[in-house]
Amino acid sequence: MRLRIALVAAVAALGSVLVAPAAANAAPDDLACSAAGSYSRYVGGTPKTFWLVGTVGSYRYWQVVGGTTGYYQSSYVVRCSGGAITSSTDLAVTATGGDRCGTTTTSQYRYVGTQAALLPYLPFPLEYDYRYWHVYRWVSSGFFGLWTYDHSELAQCPTAG
């Protein structure tokens, strides 16, 4: 029994080392409020590709992958005023299934878009869809209320193919 537990723990530890994405960026790329589509550039001597996943109002959602590998590195959302970043948040994966792996927009959850990326698994990489969500909360004041932006979420989902 102890051998089985030790083996399971070793495989889980090895799996987390092999599939863990690189650390999130400390700050978004300075083109996050002005670029459209995708672009590539060197950051700290490493090639990276930045994909614009979608826009909701003044919020822009980005995915960063290795420029030569296509491996997922990070995701972030920026709030823009004109071409300037007013705030930014790194997005960590918060779901790997369920409703967040769908595309149904509700009053509380607005689907932003999907961008596929690879994760380095042995013997070959696996592709996942990263689904981005703009999340609202209900704020009431007396008889009136409105949905206001609360946070953003990111789901890592198996590709549909």
C-alpha cells in the first residue's frame, strides 16, 4: 500500500513539473491597449507571441505563448483608456470543465473568446482551448440595480476535436 501511495505521489509530482506553465508576467506588454490581432516580439531575449482574445468595453484579454514553441505561458486582462493601460490582472486557470468550458453568455458571465495553445506533455504536446470570461456582479441601490464588472476568469478546456 505504501509503495502504491509513493508511486502515485511521484507521478503527480512529475506531472506537475511537466505541465506547469511558466510564471505569469509581472506586467502586461506595453502594446496591450493599441495592438490588434496578434504580434510577436522578444521579451527579455525570448520570443513571445501575444494573441488578442477579445474585448469587452475598455477591457482587453490577451494570451501569451512561446514564439517558437506555441506553448502556453500566461494570460492577462488590461483595462485601457485610449492607448494607455489603467489596470491589469494576470489570469490563472480557475476552471477545467463545466459551464466555463462552454460559450453560453448569461447576465453574470460574458463569454469573451477562445484561444488554443499547447502544453508540453511527453511524448508530445497537448492542445487546450483557453476560454476567457468577463464576470459581473449585481449591485443594488434601493429599488434600482445594475450588473457591474467584478473580475475575469480563465478556463483550460480540452480541445473539441
